[in-house]
Amino acid sequence: MPQKIMIIRSVSFQHLDWVLSEVKRAWPESTVTLLTHTHGYNAALQTCGIDAVLIYPYQGDFSFWFKKNLPLKGLCFDQIVVPFSNCSGAGFENVTAMSFRIKALKRWILPLNGKLSPLKYRWWLRIPSLLLMKVIALLITLVTFPFLGVYIVIQLGISEFRTKVIR
């Protein structure tokens, strides 16, 4: 059965050639739409295996928080593929999160090790990585701060603590 596939281009065009071969192997009778930034549009048009090209109209990284005027209104895909240029997907959280803003029946990741894996929704994908790291650092600080007082008391002894710190 023919499948409508969207690939969100988060990798180089050299890597994209390999991604396209994997997509065609998984879904031989598919039409492929590529979502890319403006600077990748001309190269995408010349890439064999891509049937349509959509431009992500914003500067900077792909984002879950994009505004409403993405050129996807009314489009629905059978599969969305998010390729990674590494094996873990680290650094591609923004792309995986954004894929959930696009209508599709199923989402896949394709890391460098070459195995298509289903992408499951995780609430933290909506949080930008830097913000998530700051929240985690704050939580660690809040949890460990009370132990700092206990450590000081143990190091100084209770009588010295009363004279030096509580004064």
C-alpha cells in the first residue's frame, strides 16, 4: 500500500541519501516529502527519491514552538522519519519534539546505526534542552541544599556551629 512519508531534514544531504534508501527499503511504494530549511531547498529539489519539498520558514533550529504558518496545513502523513547523524539522538530533541506538531499516523527515528525505531511521545520533548538542564540543576540544588547544613554541623561539631554560624 502506498505510504505518504515525511522526512524532517536534520542531517546533511550525504546522510540523507542513505536515509532515503532506508525509507524506500521499509516502504517501497512511498511518496517522500522533505521538510527542510530555506538553504536546503535547491539541493532537495535535485535529490533523487524526493517527491516534494516543503520549506521550514523560520531561522534557526526546528522547534516544537513554531508558529502556526508552517506550510503543512491540511497535510497528513502516514509516517514521519526523523534521521539522526549519531547513534543516540542526543542533540535532536528539538526535531523529535517538532515532529509531534505534524499530523501523522506514526513517527520513526533513524539513527546512524541504521535501524528504524518507533518514536514515542515523551512530555519532556516539549521542553527545550537548555531549559530542561536548568530545571534539573535547580532541582538537584534544592534537594541537596539541606544536606549542606548537616555536613557543616558534622564538620564543625554542634557546639562550634552554635558559636560560629548561629551568632
